[in-house]
Amino acid sequence: MKATGIVRRIDDLGRIVIPKEIRRTFRLREGDPLEIFTSNIGEIIFKKYSPVGDIVSYINGYADVLFKVSKVPVVICDKDHIISCAGISKKEVLERRISKDLEEVLLYRKIIKSDDMENEHIQVMEGKSYKAICCYPILISYDVCGAIMFITDGNIKVEDKMLLDSLLQTAVGFISSQMET
């Protein structure tokens, strides 16, 4: 754990303000859920909550199946990080931050279909050149909590683009249903 040197007081309603610098660094926005942990030595730890991360075992299995069926790499993210992938090196991409372009796609609930031309410009994650072939947001009660996408590094040729869209629509439906139960 790293000390910031920032001290805040709890107000009369039990609230504490998280400094702007910390919110910016950790991409915390108004309305973002935070999970609270405590330790037996008096520590209180706030962690950004990811409902998609709660079912990562289902998600990993689904990503593997999607890759086996399509032969196209798959990436699944929450609103901040890549949480699952198949068909590419897990060491290379897991826990990597999503790109600003992908954040915008999630913010506006955009669907990128495989026949869209603009998707060539949607970089998936920071520091890597992977682009989204198609991307569908994962919704829980109308709130975006992540996305699932097929990706390319420019070398992958896709034969049946309509199949990719159908597979992602099915995947989003399954993952959303798992998170709502």
C-alpha cells in the first residue's frame, strides 16, 4: 500500500471526499461503485467494483469457446481493464487498461459491427495495436459494465463477419444474464 500524504475528515453525514487527483488517476467517475474492505489492523480499503469481474470463471470459459468457434481472438473488458481473453497471450493483455477510444464506445453504448468501416480506428487497449473487429457492450439493468469484442492486429482475415456479430450478441446475452442472477 502506498501513502498519498492526503488527509480528509469525515463530515457529519459520514461522507469523505476522494481527491480529484486520485479520482482522475483511477478513472473514478460520479456514480461508480466502490467495494469496501477492512483489515483487522484498522485499514479501510476502497476498490473500484467490477460486476463483470465477479463472474470471471464463466467469462474465461466463454472467451475460450468463442475463439475455438471463430478462430478470431476475443477480448472481454470491464469499464477499465481487460479481464479475459482468448487467442492471444494472456500475459500480454490481462489487466491492461482499455483505450480512451474504447472508453468512449462504452460511454455512448455504441455497437461496432464487423462491417462498420470506422472500427479500424478503435484501439482496444493502451500500449498495444489491437483493433476491434466488432464490439458489443455488456449491459446490466441498462448500465454498461463492460464489453466483449473480436480483435485483430491487422493480420487476421475474417471470412464470415455476420457470424462474429451473432456470436457476440449471444455472448452478451449470456454474460448479462449471469450477472443479473
